[in-house]
Amino acid sequence: MPETAETGLITRNPAGLAAASRSGDAAGAGDGADGSDGADGAGPAASPTRRRRRGRWYRLVSPVVLVGFWQAASSTGILPASKLASPASIAHTAYTLVVTNSPTYGTLQGSLLTSFGRWAVGFSLGIIIAVLLAIVTGLSRVGETAVDPILQALRSIPLLGLIPLFIVWFGIGELPKVLFVLLSALFPMYLNTFAGIRGVDSKLGELGHVLGLRKREMIRHIVLPGALPQALTGLQLSVISSLLALVVGEQINATSGLGFMITQAQQFLDNSVIMVALIVYAILGLFLNGAVRLLQRKALAWRRDFGQ
């Protein structure tokens, strides 16, 4: 039985092998000079990319339609301005807050930078602490017994219930606001990373022992990469929960930030400023969530569902 030189595969039909080779050559001749598939350029490699691009644009249709109905309802008086400001009024308010340093609210960009700074510090610390705790509890039964019950108990405490204690313990400065963000980012990241570590296939550990890997190398090359998909899911959840906590934290006697703008606007019954701050929160959340999804796509490119 003849054998191919390159692959070592055995075939019983040499003529069929030659015919398949000629068929592959004919298919390759149909490719364009630039590497595109076929004359119409609609090959399997290009098709998913075009579908993803079209899908991104299609996702904008429903928000645009919703804003159109919202503006129409406001213009016709169906939706009173005292209940909800119109999109046009919100856009005008946002422009005014950007170009004017209001003695009541400050500037929109200044408030955004302040809020983002608080979020970045609390979120970063929360993620680092969560990963370290997950490694300790995920790799050690003793660590799980000592640390996990405390974290589960803390996770059950309502965040709003900590406000009076935080004011007594830390005052009304920046620290309580950062701690709110830190705790909200910590628990989703910890739970998912812990589950990811415990969910690593035991056969991979056996393979590592066979290859003679030391414990540190096992953690670096097997455990952490195996837990990465679940950890990135936790990161995505932590982004949203920490932003929600930021809104709460910034309403504790704050003098700047988006939460401060909401509190001031509530006192003056200015719905348009409240809507501007909430929309900025939403845009910030979409941007950060998109950044995490991009990181997820790059870090998990080896998985078929993320790599395509």
C-alpha cells in the first residue's frame, strides 16, 4: 500500500489521491491574488468578519429607535419634562456642563475624572486582593477552611448597611468611597477565580507531575491558565458591580464626582442633570465592559469560540 511522503497516511486508492490533489489545485486557482477566497470575495474567512461588523451596526438600531420615540413623546407632551427630560434637553445640559464650570455641579469632565480615579483605585485593589485570596483558598484546603467562611460571611452583608460604620471608622473622605468599590469588585472576582482554580482538569495536574513540574511551575503553566476563562468572567462581573457601588459611595458627603452631581441635582429637582450623570455612568460601563471583552478575546484566542 502506498504511503504519502509528508503525512505518513496510508491510502488504498492512489488514483483517488491524485484526483483529490488536482481538485485542491483547482480550488486554490480560484483564490484572488490578494489571498481572497473566490471571485466574489465571499470566502469562509471573510464572511464571519463581515457578519460581526454588520452585527455591531445592527446593535445601534434599537437604541436609536428608542431615543426617537422618547423625543417624540416629550415633544408632544405625552412625557412631561417634570417626570423625564427630553433627549434634546439632556444633550443641551451635557453641553452646558462641559463648557461651563458651574458653582453647583462643577464641570462634567472634572466629575468624570474624579469618579474614574476613585473607581480605578478601588477596582484595581479589589481585583488584586481577590486573585490572591482565590489562589490561597483554591490551592490549599487549610486556606479554604480559614479564609473562605469569612469572605462568604462578608459577601452576605448588604453594602448599604456598611455606610454608617464606614463613616464612623473612616470619616467622610475618599477612603469609604474607594472601599465600597473595592468590596464590590472583590467578591465576584474571588468567587469566579476560586471556581476556575477548582475546576481545572485533574488530568492536567497528573500530566504536570509526569513532566516533572515543580509546584510553582504547575501553578504558572497549568492552574492559572486553566482558571483564566472563569476569572475573566469574574472580571466582567466585577466591573459592573463596582460601578454600581461607586454611585452609592459618591453620595456619602461627596464634594465632587458624578454621584455628587446626582445628589445636588436631586436637591434642585433638576432631572436633566441626573440623566446626564446616569448616561455618563452607562457609557463608562459600556466602555469598560468592552475593554474586558477585548481582553477576554485576546487572552482566550486559543479557544475556538473566542478565536474566530
